[in-house]
Amino acid sequence: MDINHLSTYCVVIEAGSISRAAKELYVTQPAISQKIQDLEEHYQVQLLERTNRGIKPTEIGLFLYSEAQKVLALTANIQREINAIKNPSEELAVGASSTIGNFALPCTMLAFRNRHPGYSVSIDIDNSDNLIKKMLGHRIEIALVEGPLKPNLTQQIAEEGIAIKRIAQTKLILITKADGRYRDLKFVGIKELIDLPFITREVGSGIRASIEKVLIEKGFSINSFKILHELNTINSIVSAVTSDIGVALLPAMSVRKEIRYKIVKPIRIKELKFKHELNLLYHDHARKQSYKAFIKLINSKDRGFC
């Protein structure tokens, strides 16, 4: 069976309809329908059920989707390893969560390029959960993520032989607009914090996971907060805070400039310390010279996080 048939099938399942899959793949709907039909004839089973909302996989169809993802990931990894042997200077794909990618990694990348001008690196900035999934799917080769990892993802990482190493620890600080309605507030307890209008990252982000972990350890839940907005970038959260919409917990390194220029001000939290881990995910057996050079730098004191 052509690997392209399995790839198309996975896109159909993820898109939820043949029409959406056709748009994503830039092919016609009949072409996709024919590939699905070929798969069903090959395996002598029904893979999809048509519903008013589109399509959904049958029990066997769901099994095929799960196994096809493994085949596609293995195929991509074989190609990547062959390319690494043929062309050691091939572009290195690195994923970084928002704090690391936007506020720590730029200085590291400058140091890396100065040391290794012949190597090319692409940076994919996304939330931690998505980066781990991309790592498992072999879409990126190295991931720099934040916060505690979910148990189910940790298990999958271990099964794939991916190493996890904590490379740094920072802290989350509570910020408000410097001249806003909370300008005279110098410290709060956990009960006062819960009563403040709160802006946070989306589910799946490392920042959100770090906040939730600390709260659970202290017998609280993030659902107790008066959450006004869940935003998917640090910059959007800072903009909301500086508009005096509410307060937010963000990594100290991400708001240094705003604190220095008195755009926002920190508020001390009496009973809690929100620690925030930065972790490196990587394969020990990679052959690329650029890969080995990047891992060596990121693990050294010379990484130069901004």
C-alpha cells in the first residue's frame, strides 16, 4: 500500500471531513475518496462512517489511524537520518515554547551561529504540549519546553527513547499595570489573588501547567480564579495587563523590560512561590553534526540565555 494513501487517510481523520482534507492537501475530493476506497478494498474493511457533521472513523478505522501515524513517523525519521548522513549541514529543526523561544533563545542562536556559521537552524515556537506531540511525530528534532510534563506525554516520550533534561529554572511573577488600579498593591495572599481579575495562558502551555501544579499542591485550583481571558501568547497577555484589564503570572525573564521601564509592576505573593522549569527534549543517537553541536551548547554555561 502506497504510504501516500496512509498519509491522506490521517489528514482526513484529523480534518473531520473529506472536503476540509481536500483543501488542506490541495487536491480534489474525488481523489481523496478514491484513496480511502483503495484502503478499504486493500484491508477489506469499512474505515469511515458518514455523519451529518462529516465523517468519523470506525473502530477498525481508528486502529488504522493510530498505526498509520507510527508508520508515517518512522518513515519520516528514516528519511531524516539518511539525509543527515548524506548532508551533515542540513537544517536542524528546533521547537521552543514561547518564553524560551522569544526571550531566552535569541541570544543562544546568535552564539550558535557565531560558532557554527555553516549550520542552519529553524525555530518552531508553540506551546509545550504541541511541541511534545511534534517531537513524537518527528516533525522537530529538539524541543525546549516549559513547565511540568503531563504523565501520558512523559510515558510516550520514554517509549520513544527521548531524553528529558532540566536546563534551567525561573519563576513566575504576578504583574499588574504600573500606574493602574492596583498600583498601590504591594503583596497579596492566595485568597486575595483568587479574587483579582486574572489573565492566563491557554491549556497546553507550560506556564499554565506550572501555575496549576503549584495551586494543586496548596489545595487550590485555577478554576477558583476569576479568569477573564485565556490567551496564547505572552505579548497578548502583557498587552491586556498594560490595558489595566487584570493581572497575570508570567516568567520573570519575559517582563524584565516592562518592569525596568515601569510599564508593569510586580506584586509579591506571600504564601506561594511559582517555580517554572525549562526542559530539553532530545535523542541521544542523532547523527547530525549540527544536532550534536546545538545540544552541546544548550547544555553548557555558554548558552547565553537572554
